[in-house]
Amino acid sequence: MSTTVTPQQLVEHALATSTADDCVVIVRASSSANLRWANNTLTTNGVMVSTEVVVVSFVGAATGSVSGSASTTGQVTALVEAADAAARAAAPAEDVAELVADRTSPDWDDVPEQTDIHVYDAFAPALGEAFGQATAADRVLYGFVDHELVTTFLGSSRGLRLRHTQPTGHYACTAKTADLSRSAWVGGATRDFADVDALAMADQVATRLGWAKRRTDLPAGRYDTILPPSSVADLMVDAYWGAGARVAHEGESVYSRRGGGTRIGERIARPGVHLYSDPAYAALACAPFNVASSSDNTESVFDNGLPLERTDWIRDGELAALLQTRHSAGMTGQPVTPMIDNLVLEVDGGTGSVDDLVAGMDRGLLVTCLWYIREVDPQTMLLTGLTRDGVYLVEGGEITGAVNNFRWNDSPVDLLSRFTAASATVPSFSREWGDDYFSRTATPALRIPDFNMSSVSQAQ
């Protein structure tokens, strides 16, 4: 009879059960706690626990990958059998490489860490106080907080036994006037909510609502625009995800060299611009080894367990590296530089905050939120999207009101050459991508002299 077992036992059972030539097993033991609120009232809260298992089987040069929820040996056996069968039926993989072997994390045998609702012991009472203040001021608050701990166990038939616990937290709050005519948004990322102040969060959206008491309609055009760290994060995540080395090598991206190959070594941004990932970056620490459930242009199941370290993608304005598997590195002749689960943008000399950039602007826009971002042209990485919940007019170094929403079109790579000022780099949160996909970013605010507001949007 199948019984619930530890993640480590699930790994060992899968490896012992597989009849393939080799096997890699990834077990993710997750726990999460969340709160949601609307109309100045807490609406839901909950705690969830789950275990996901990925089995990658290798038969000769072919692979098969199967994943699913599993907490018993019987469920894992079914996944193993399916992965083994898929590998036997598959064609040889083009990214074939020798599997990483014989590395063990010192905490491999430790039980998975779990979060619970107590992570909000300080936040929740302050949120209740914020509800009272909002009600008294005829404002309504909507939003959520989520905290997750995911412990990943990576084992293989070649002796890998690696473990990493990843804390991930984020918050988002939208405030509206009682008549719903004005709205404002703030959001952020955290590791443990010890640094999140619910009253400060509510005060920030209240301030932004106050800015919008005056409304000015503007036409489409190119505007001197300040993008705060959250908006810069939205754009830099796209620039990072689009940095696949193979696609660039084949001439299909903004990182492709005209005539063939990649632009590695070319200047693609202003001097002093640095874009990098580092598993050990204090506020954004992430897994120091590669984990891949399947193979694509930027990841390879054969690379599971490769050690990760700081990688400079743009160094002093020059393209220094692209997302490389061992297979693509062989094609491009560049070092192996796998994807890392964080991203940092720094600008030499960047100081101060968004407020300082506003104080130095004669007339322009502050765009606090980008959303519905889509790629239009991969050759230039031209993106399009909408503004939402806060576009503000700056006049004489002060915010004097809100303006209408726009559809915008611009390239995050091009912006890195055109910006005229940058604040200090701080932990940031992408509204577009942070909730579900990529929440570990640190970016400055940037002032763009000619950000392209291509048309007026009727979005409210």
C-alpha cells in the first residue's frame, strides 16, 4: 500500500524504479499562505501545501519528461513509467551532453521548510488599521499578499543530491475613490514580509489618488517620461527572457549580429549600464544550481545540476553574455551561462529615488504601471502595452495631476541607450510578470526623454 513519504524518499524511489539508462528527478515541496481584500474588508485567506514531481528519463540520446502532483510512491511510480516510455519512443535529443554528477548539498536530508499564516502577524493588524483610515477618507482598497516557500530536491542516477529552499513573497494594493473614478496601484516583492508595512503601502496609494484630483487629457506622442523601478522591471524581464543565445545566433533577435552570430562584445547600452544575475545577491538570493524540467532554446535537461554564479549580461554597456545551454554554447563558441532566477540593473552614478528624478523634470510624465505587455518585433525587441492605475503629469519638478492612459510602443534594449538619468537600484517588482513568473528583480528608476506613447487608451 502506498504511503506518504518525504521528498528525499520520493527522489530515491523514482531513481530506483526507473529502467532507463539514466534518470533525473526534481521534487518541489511547496507551501503558501495568502490574504486577499476588497472594499476595505479581508475576503479570503488560506494556506496550501503541495508536492510536484518531475521525472526526466534518458534512453541513449533520447529523453522523456513527465510531471505531476505526487506524494506517494505509487504516484511516483506512474510518473517514472510514463517518462521511461516517453524516452524510449522519442527521437535523439540534439542537446545531448554528459549529465552532471556527484554533488550533494550539505542540507539534503533536512525536512522542507514551510510557511503559514503567521508570516502576516505584523502585516495583518496594520492592514486592518489601513482599512479604517481608507473608509474614513472615502477610499476603497483592493489587493492581496502571497508568501511561498518552495524546497527543491534535485537527484539523479549520476549521484546528484541537491537541495534549495526559495522564499517568495509579493504584495499588491489598488486604491480607488468611493465613486471609482480614480485608481492607483503599488506593489512589491519580499522574502518574509518583515520589511512590508501595510500602513505605508496604503499611504502610498492614497498619495497617488490625491495626485489625480486634477485630470489633464494629453494626445499621443513622445514624452519625457520617468519609469519607476517597477516599470523598469517590467521591461528588463522581457529583455532578459528574450536573450536566448541560440535564437540570437540564428539571426532572430535583437541580440543577433548583422551577417551572422551574436552581438556579444558589442555596445548595446550606454557606458555604465550593468545588467546581471547573481544567485548570491542578498535581497534576491536564488538557487545556485540549474534546474530544468524540459529542454528548449534556453534550457536543457542535460544541464540539471550545473553550478550557477554571477553572470554579467551587459557589462559597462557591452553585451557580455546570453542565455546559454551547453549545447548552444557549443554552437556559439561562448561560455555556458544558464538562466538564473533573478535580475539586477545598475547604472554607474545612479543616485536618489523617483522623487529626485521628478524634482529635476520641467515637464513630463511619471508612469507608475505598465501592463498587457507583448512583443511586436523580436529583431528590435519592440514591445507594446498599456498604462494603468497611474499616469501623472510633472510640471516644474512637481506632480500636478493625472493624465489619460496610453498605448505605448518602445524597446527595452533601446531605452538603455536613450535614458538621461537613473536613480539608485532598489529591489523592485514587475506588475506584469512578478505575480506568477519572475519576482526577483532590482532596478533603478529611469528617465526616458522620448518614451513613445503611440495612441490614447480608453482603459480606466
